[in-house]
Amino acid sequence: MNLHEYQGKSILKSFGVAIQENVVVDNVADSVAKAKELTEKTGTEWYVVKAQIHAGGRGKGTVEETGSRGVVLAKGIDKVEETVKGILGGHLETAQTNGVAKLVSKVMIAEDVYYPGDSEPSEIYMSVLMDRDKGRNVIIYSTEGGMDIETVAEETPHLIFKEEIDPRVGLQGFQARKIAFNLGLSGKALKEMTKFVSSLYAAYIGCDASMFEINPVLKTSDDKIIAVDAKVTLDDTALFRHKDYSEMRDKSEENPDEVEAGEVGLNFVKLDGNVGCLVNGAGLAMATMDIIKQSGGNPANFLDVGGTADAARVEKAFDIILKDENVKAILINIFGGIVRCDRVAQGIVDAYKNMGGIPVPLIVRLQGTNAVEAKQLIDDSGLDVQSAVLLQEAADLVKNVLA
């Protein structure tokens, strides 16, 4: 589950991570009052106004209605309302919104932390995530903060460092200090960074995150270490342990079909292809998508119906798949283990009849418990459904209908 920046920062702060203090507004009228509250708390006189959407690149993005950037510095309280008005309620398109502008329903007003002092501020990149090849968490960091990490990796890979964490002992003090040393810090900044890294990793573990990305982490002109940005992704499967985090979910930022599928217990991910998939089991779904690709098609979705495939569930799956106008055929691939194939077949037949037919070719491959009876049931149904026994046979049928 992705979080907005202000939500991610609130989690970081609860674990002792120093953040750029902020307030959040959802209407222009409250913006000045909220900014004054922030000034009373921090003393800031300039304000950074940030659009809150689930996408990066907001500072380079453009609000369609006003031409404003998604991140703007308001130089004084008298500029706050005008700045917020240029962002809030508009549609922001960035390099990460896939050509579709997103509605900005909230903006964050943050304190200015780039103030003058004894030294120049510097920006650092830092993220925490799982290295799945090694089965360990890893902290990735670089002196080149504020830039796309992909660009840094391509042009100056020697400036990217990684620190692997042994799961048996967790992050050790010497590792946090090593990170600070590699970033070229000393004195107060080194101590602050050591504390920052330790708190950041504790937050990552404590909230069951899949990823933290802080870009940038700022060393201020007086050697404080602060999270200026926060991209936080939580592990959906662990949310049962964090009811308060579950309430942070913003469904308006998610694909509506995926939200609808999740509400009825379907695991659905929309893709850009032309062949709809309805499968039981994630591994079988991946194999099905592969063979569709090999047959000249492209999967339009990942859809795992799980161990239940009665008429109501299948009908809902059909309904969600067919919302995609690019779908030219649907492949149902069920392995009958816990669920019997004949029961699934009956669900398919019932759903087909309830919907008054399916407007695209329907190919059904059932294998496992009662597969023979299931194929017979479909063949005798009189419906316009093509059945298969072997996966390659099903793939060939897909190829034929797409030809």
C-alpha cells in the first residue's frame, strides 16, 4: 500500500526520524491559518507547498489548469494562498503518472529547511528495501540526493553505496556509522546521520514496510539531518497488525477496477494487453500470462480467483475483465485441487447465462480433480465456449481467435 508523503513522514516521526515539519490542507481557505500554525511551531517564514499524489517527479510536473509545478516555494505568508490555489483541486501530470494527470485533493505545506548557516546544505539519497536475491534488507545511499537514482546509477555508479543487514542481528551501530562516513560527514552531522539511519531502519522494520525512499535526506546548514521527502510503501499482507496504517489508504489514488476486485476477494492487477486471464493460484496465473505472450497475445490483467470459483465470483471476475475495451478474448485456466473442476465449470456456465453471454471469445482449460466431468459439462452447455485440456491447446485456441 502506497502512502502520501505527509502520511509517510508521520510514520517516520513516530519512530524518531527527524522530518521536515508540515501541515496538510484540503481547501484553499484554510491554507494561511495552517501556514501560521507552522510558523508558530518552527519559526519558518518561507513555505514549501507540495501536491499530495501517489507519484514522484512532482517538482517537475505541471498542473493542467494553472501551469503551476507540483512543488512550489512560497516566499512569505502573503504568497501561501495564491500558491496553494495554483495546485489544490487541479490535475497534476508527472513523468510517473503514465500520461494521465492526477487530481490533487490535498497539499502539504512544509517548513523551509534550506536556510543560510555556517555551511552549505547538501542532499543525500537513501532507501531501505529487500534485496530478494540475497534475502536481506539493504540500505542504498548516495551523496547525489535530489536526482533520479536511475540516472545516478547509469552515469556515476561509484557514487551509490549499499549496506546489507544480517536478519539475525539487525542493523548494527558500526553499519550506521559506516554509512555516515561514506557520505563524507563528520562532527555533529556524522552523529546526526548515525542516529537518523538507526531510526529509519527501526521504522522500516516496525511498520512492516516494503520500501522507504527518502530523496532527499538533507544535511542542513547547521548540520541537522532531516527527511525532506518520504516515499513509503507498506506490505499489504501485514496491515492486519497495523489498523491505524490501514486507515491511511487512499482508494482514489488506486485503479478503481483493482479496488473493486479487492473488495470481493479477487487478486487483480490491470495490464495493457488484449487477453483477459482468470486463473486460480498466483503461480499458475504467471504461467498463463507467459503462454499467452508466447502465443502472440498480451495479457490484459493478472487475476487470481483463489480457491473459490462459484458463479457469483466468476461473474464478478468477468465483469471486471470486460471493463477493459482492449480485451479481445478471455482465457480461464483452472487447476482443480482444493476446488473441483466440475464446480468451477458450473460456475462458468451459470455466470455466462446470468450475463446473457460474453462479447468476446471464451477459452476454458480445466485440469485436475473432475476435469473430465468439467469439460463434458462445458461441451454440453450449448454455450459459445471453447474448452481445452492441455495448456498448450488453450494457448493455440487463443492464437486462433486473435488471428
